[in-house]
Amino acid sequence: MNGDASPVVLELDNVVKRYSVGSEVVRAVDGVSLTLCAGEIVALHGPSGSGKSTLLMLAAALMAPDSGQVRFEGRDLGRFSAVEAANYQRRQLGFVYQSFHLMAGVPAVENAAIKLLADRTPLRQARRASVPWLERVGLASRLNHTPDQLSGGERQRVAIARALINDPRLILADEPTGSLDTQRGGEILELLAEICHQQRAAMLLVTHDPQAAAIADRVCVMRDGKLLPAGTAAASPTILRRQAAR
Amino acid sequence: MRLSGLLYFYGRRLRTRPVQELLAGVGIATGVALVLAVQVANSSITDASKAIEQGIAGTATLQLRSRDAAGFNEQLLSQVQRLPGVAGAAPILEQSATLRASNGRSVPIDLASAGPGLVSLDGGITRNLSLHDLTAPGVLLPKATADALGLSPQTLLAGPTRIMVDVRGRSRPALVIAVLGRETIGDLSGARAALASLRFVQQLAGLPRRVTRILVTPRPGQREAVRREMTVLAAGRLTVAPADQDVTLLKQAVAPNTEATGFFALVSAIVGVLLAFNAMLLTVPERRRVIADLRIQGVTPHQLAIMLLFQALCLGIVASFVGLLAGEVLARTLFHETPSYLATAFPLGTQTVIGIRPLLVAFAGGVVAACIAATPPLLDLRKRRAVDAVYFEEGEPGQALNGRAQVQLFLIGVAVVIATSGALIFWPSGIVMATIGLAIATMLAIPLAFRVAVGFAERIASTTSRLNMLTVAARALRATTVRSLALAATGAIAVFGCVVAEDSHYDLLHGLYGDYSEYVSTADLWIVNNNDDLATISFASSKYQEGIARISGVAAVRSYQGGFLDVAGRRVWLIARDPATHSLIPPTQLEEGDSAVAAARLREGGWITVSKQVADAHHVRIGDTLTLPTPSGPAGYKVAATTTNLGWSPGAMILNANDYQRAWGTTSATALEIDVRPGAELARVKKQVEGALGPGAALKVQTSSERAAQADALARQGLSRMSQITLMLMIAAALAMAAAMGAGIWQRRSSLAALRIHSYSPRQLRSVLAYESLLVLGTGAVTGAAAGIYGHLLSDRYLRVTTGYPAPFAVEGLHTLQTILLIILGALAALAIPAYVASRVSPQAALQT
């Protein structure tokens, strides 16, 4: 969709991540290779326990692979120091997840700014920075509303504003519509896609939501830690689009 | 729902959430243990004394007693026995004495005669003793006394054991006939006492043919008639009283102590309820989810309420039982010591007596606390509440309070304080009610104080981006949940209780020290009986007086006389001083009247000073006449001034020694006051005076400062229980808060994981958690301290006005700060490990729904 000319943002090269479950070793991610370019949206499907969330953690430099490389704009995340990893997460990355994890009793404008505080941005400045993003996600009139005064969709919009406040080059979204009804889920996906394209950010979207296919440039399927080769029935975007249409 | 169903659900809960249930149980058990231990420590003093009295008196319900330690002629016994209606009568001679073992240990005891006459009264003391034991020339020691002297069974079996008995200034050897255990004399085995035949006690005390009491058992229905006849026999020179009068008088003497420990029991109870509430709040999210799930499955709200109540009852019963066991251990170990200052005036026991009432109060309190703490999930059963509401809430579960409610609660708290403080004006002894009011007000003030603290923290944090973690912490606390408030309230109540008790304790110690320093400053050197702290035991002073006066450094030797007098339900301390004494009345202890005028009147004779609460009890004012029951009959004295209680809780009276000698018919001194010539070396004169006493004297020479220091040590020992209880309270509150906060942090792992995803490092998360904890604990501690200072003011007022203690109010700022820091640092230290572990939570936890 973005053409080959778009720069590569995220590159996973034969990545393996193993877990020990009792005496058994589980290969949560088993030799996955994947590339995301600027402005590209890749939807990642797969059953529970297929390794999708682990893949996101690897991409977010929240864990290191056992083998293979995860590169962000050519730099190996596995070689990042703790400070470099924190800077990467603060400045290049936006993360959206199913449980919105907003702070109770805190207005939207501050919930959206929470990431900037970790980077020693003064509160006033952080609040100012979050306003345009909240306006962008349609919450201009809800800036000072606390989570309990917002609907589920609105809470997820705040979470999206929080993820995007640092103008990330990469957005990682884990089931962002999982807690929403179909209509609100669709709206959120459209919003994410729109922002992604406008910001020229790459987005890896882990979802069970068939509607995701409508906004994705590519749909990949994971099973048992492996990324299924393109063209297999299970990985066909056409099938997913058909499901979405239904 | 059937019992099997209730048991099934509770079993399931125990299997899935054992740690939560354990924490809740520990909270309840801690509260129950504190409440029981404090109550038992308090009631044991009088209960042990009661056991001793019953052991001696048996069936006797009346007594004829002497008004001084010298007693009366034992021939009166035959007259009593001849009275119609008397079934039995037995004489007793009781003296305050000190036992000294060859190993150097000494114990102040109550030396009492236990002759064959007591057998007719069927008291526990005589049931298992042979006639030989009761007549042999030697002493029988209750086990507690033998233990205190370090006399082991092996020592006694090895051969005849002799100890020294110091009584009325003389030291005499005595053979230990036997050590009496519980199996022989029951509860009396815990007494600090020595028993001997009447003749032997008379010999030791140098009081031949004298007795201090005759215990009387009237025939059934004859009690009042016997009392009237005994009153005629007493002829106004002896007292006719119930046989257990000492217990009644002891209860009166320890009343301030009872109030103080009652206050502590109350604070402990509130802390206990809060601990339980905190612990139960941890289980609220889980319980709410279970309720939602079961309601969806068709279980009715009524059935769910029964289920919750059943679970709370099970937890409450088990935890309270454990708490009772822990409380008993506390009562028997840490709070076991008996205040020594009472020993010269009352027979005291050392045993811990656990009555049924403290057990029931503590147990019922624990169960009720568990039931109250289990109620929050019931809010989900409200009619308008969605069945599955819990699944759609953001953030930590718990009912946040809005700003209006916070202000309303604060205003109610202010109203409670005003009302209870106002009530104190009309009812000065209602300190416990006022303290309850203040404690409740403290809790009501917490939500608003919390809001103010969070707002203040946000302001500080906004000044620099270096404090961004404080901003995050303050924001996290904005939706102030019931759990945070309960935690802060726990800290507040603990600090409140500690500040009130400890600061009043310090004021009391300062006041007592000041009072006693003035009291003993009338002489440079004092000669008193060993362990006779109030100088109430007489000795043959005349044989020493002349020799001491001849010592070159001695300027003057004066007789000091003192004792106890039972006046209208109080055992009052009498101080009779030589008119030549330069300061007859301790100047700072004067409550009403003019110091110079009062002193002049005392010197003149016919006047006395009286503790204000004694004057109030008798409705007399300055210039009025107060009639005292003296050994020579009723004698009227005019009140020259009123004073504090001079450190003796039932009250004190000061009178001219000449008046005393007339009414008490004795010139025997209970102390000698010695003035040292200017320029003479005090230590050298002291040594010379000691030499003049000779080897057989059981007397002690002390400088006034040594005497003041000894009284201070005694006061500290007497009040040490307050320090022990406050320390326990602080430790329990700190640990319980840490446990509740730690568990709360543990439950927040997913939201912490979310922050980690947003690039918060574990170190930053630790900062957030530390700031949060500091804000919660700090708010509670500071609010509690503020309320505590006011409570301290009320408590001091109570001590001064109601009990008459010298307790000048002074804010112990450093000590208050120390209490706050101890509780906060203790809790933070205990929190460090769970916070450290939680800060290292895997970010993946945020992705789990």
C-alpha cells in the first residue's frame, strides 16, 4: 500500500522467543520475520496463545528475543541499553491495548499526557501537548472528564491519544477494539488508520476483529508462534474481508 | 442457600484467595489481641487483689480495722466473738515489709498473719495448710514471692533457708517454712506477700498483742445487726467495713489507670476494626466479581447477602479465636508487670487474671468488625445497580467520595468535636466519650485532609519536572478510594492514640517529678524504711534522732509522719510535717488558696490541705471543716487550701505533725528529715548518718535528689504499661498498614504494567509507589497527630481536673514527630519488598484482560 519506497520502520528477522512452562519449553515466537514500512498497517490474527502479544512485546523492546533480530529503523533493539529502550518507548513508540488502563479520577487531558511525564516533561506542557490529540480523536469537549464519565469508546480514544502524544513512528495495538461493540470498534479502527496514514507511522495491529482487515494493508496470521506464509487460506485477506462484510 | 452451598463457596474462596483471607484474618486477630491484652492488663490488678482478699477472708463479709499500721489490742477479738450473730472471727496483723534473700534480691511484700483462727473463715489460704504451718515461727511464701527472691525448690530442699524481713525499721531473720503453690493456696500463690503466725508477725513488727484487722463472718441474715454491734464496739476509733474493702479502695486508686487503659482498649478496638476493614477491602474486587457472576447465574441478592455474612462470620470467628490466644500471650508476658507504687498501700497479686468479660468483648468485637468490613460488596446488590457493574469500572475498585461528601464529613467531624468538648465542661470525667468523639472526628476528617494533601502534593510537583513521579502518584490517588481512606484512617487513629497517650504520659511524668522534687526538697537527707517510697511506715525513730543530731555536718533533724487513711471510699495519703519545715506545701501543687496563708494556718494547727478531688467529693471549700476518722475518733480540721493529688491517685492531705500526734496518738516517725549545715559535704554527712543507724536497721539514707529520682523511676515503672501499649499499637498499625498497602500494590500490577509499557522504568514506578504510600501514610499521621495534640490537651485536663494529678500541658513536638516517623518508616520499610517486586512487573501483564 505504501509502496516499496517507504522507509522500513520495523523489521523482525527470524525472531525466536522461548518460555519455560514447568519442564516444558514453549516457543512463543518461532522464527518470525516481518517488515513494516512507514504508513503501513499490518493486522496480525491468530488464536489465543499463538504468540501475538509476545511479538508486540519484542517490537516494543519490552523483552529481548532469544535469537534473531528486531530492528527499528535499522537499529537492533536487542542491543539497546535500558536507557535507550526507555527513550525508544517514550519517543518512537505508541502502544494501545484492550484494557485501557486509564487512571481513575484523572481527567482525559492528563491521562493522555501520562507518557510525557515519564520523560520529565513539565505537567503544564504535557497537558498542552495532549489537547490537540484529544481534539483529533474527537474528545475536544471531554478534556476534563474522568474515565468514569466517559463511555468505553471514549476511553479507548483517550488511550489512543495517550499512545500518539509523542508522534510515534511505530504504533503497536493489542486488541484495541476488544472491549468495544462493533460500531465503536469500527470507529476506533478507522481513527487509528487515519492517524497512522497522516502521521506516516507504521502500525502492527493484533486483533481478532474481522473489521480490522478493512483498514489493514496486510493481514498476517500467527499460529503456534509461527507466521503463516502469505497465500495460505487462513492468511488470506480476502477471506477476512468477506467475514468483515458479513 | 443451604449450609453445604455456603461451605462450598467459602471453601472455593479459601482455595483461590488464601493470602487475601489470611491478611484479613491477621488484621482482625491483631485488633482482638490488642483489645484483650489491654483489658486483661487493666483488670488483672484488681482481680488479683480480689483473689488474695477472698483467699484470706473466706466467708467473712465484715471487718473491724485499725486506722493506722500500729493496729489495736487483740483482746478485742474475744469481744467480737461474743457478739450475738457472729459465726466466726479471726484476727490479722498486716504490715508492709521487705524480704531480702542471701542472693541480694529484695521484694516489697504484704506481711500478713495467718493463724489457726482463719480456718474458721474457710478461706482458700487455710484449706491445705497444717496447723503446724500456721503456728511455726517462720514465713510461708507464695510462689510468686519466692520466685521474685530467686528461691528455687532446690534451694529449699537443700536445707533450712533463712531470709531477712525488714519491717518497721528493723531487720530480722526468718526461716522459710514452705513455698505455697497454686495447688495449696490457689490464686494467692501469685501474691507478693509473706504469711506467718500471728505471734511471729507481732514479733517481727515489734507490735506485741496488736492486730490490724478482725475479720468477721456473721450468721445468715445477721449481717446488719452484727455491723451495728461492731460499730458500737469500734467506738469511733476503728473502722467497720466490708471484708473486701481493700479491693474497693484499690479500684478507686487505679481508676485513672482504668480510664487510661480503657482509652487504649478503645483505640486498639478502633485500630483493630480499621485493620480488619483494610484487610477485607483487599478482598472486595474478588467478592464483587463473585457476586456479579452468581447474580448472572440467578442467585438472589438475599442469598448473596447470607453468603457474604456467612463468610464474614467464619473469618471473624476463626480470626477472633486466634486473636484471643495472641492476646492472652501478650497479657501474660509484655503487660504482666504490676505497678509497684501501689504495693505499700494495697495487697497486690502478680497473676494475670483473664475474666470472661474481656474475652467476650474482644471476641464479639472481632466478629462484628469482620461483618462490618464485609459489607462494601453488598452495595452492588442495590436495586438500581447493574448486575455486572463491576466489570465496567475503570481503575481500582472502591467507592470514591466526591468533594461535597468530603466537606460534609469534615463538618460532621467538627460538630462531633465541638459537641464532645462542650459536654466535657458539664461532665469533666467523660474523657472516654470525648476521646471516642475525637477519634470518630479524626476519621471523618481524613477524606478532606486527603484531598488537601493530594492538592498540596500536586502543587509542589508542578514546580519542577523532577517531581513528575509525584504528579503521577498524586493523580493516582485522586480517585480516593475507600481503601486509601481506610489506610489513612488507620494511620491517623494509631498516631492519634499514641500521641494522646504518650504525650499525656510525659506530662504526667514531668508533673510527678516536679511534685516529688518539691515534696522532698524540705530536707537534704531522708531516712526511711526500705522500699517505703511514700514514707508511710513508722519506725523507732527516737533512738536514732539524738545520735544523728550530734553529727557535725547536721544542722537539724525533724520527724516526718505519714500514713494512709481510708476516707469515704479513698485510701488517702497523709503527710504530717513538723511546723518548722520551711515549705509545708509544695508550692506548685496548690490548686486553690494562698500558699503563704495556708502554710501559716498549717503551722498554727487545726488546719489541713486537701487534694481538690477529695474536697470536691466531700463538698468542702477553703475554710470549711472536714471531719476525719482518726484512730482517736472523729476529728475536724479546717481546709486551708486545696492541692493536686501529689501523685497519689486517691488524693493526699497535709497537716501539722502536732495535730497528727494528737489524733493518731503516736510520735513514731515514718521518716527523718535532716538539714545539712551550709558548707558540709553532703556525701560525707550521708555516710556518717548511715553509720549512726547501725547494722540492724532496715532503713535507707537518701539525698533529696536520690529520693526524687527513685520516685521518678517508680512512676515510670507504674506507667510503663502505657509505653508498652503505645509501642504495640505503633508496631501493629505500621505492619497492618504495610500489609494492606502491600496487598493493594500487588493487586495493581496490571496498571503498573501499563505504565511500564508507557516507558516507566521500575525505578520510576518505585518512586510513584513511594510517593503514594507517603501521601497516604503522611495524611493519616499528620491528621492523627493534630487530633492527638487536642486529645492530649483534653487528657491533661482530665488528669488535672478529675483525678487531681499534676500534669502540666506541654506539646511534645519532637516526640509527636518521632511517633509519626516511626509509624511511617515502619510501614515503608515493610512495604519495600512488595513495592520492589511489583515495580518489576512484566509489561505483558497489561495485555491480559
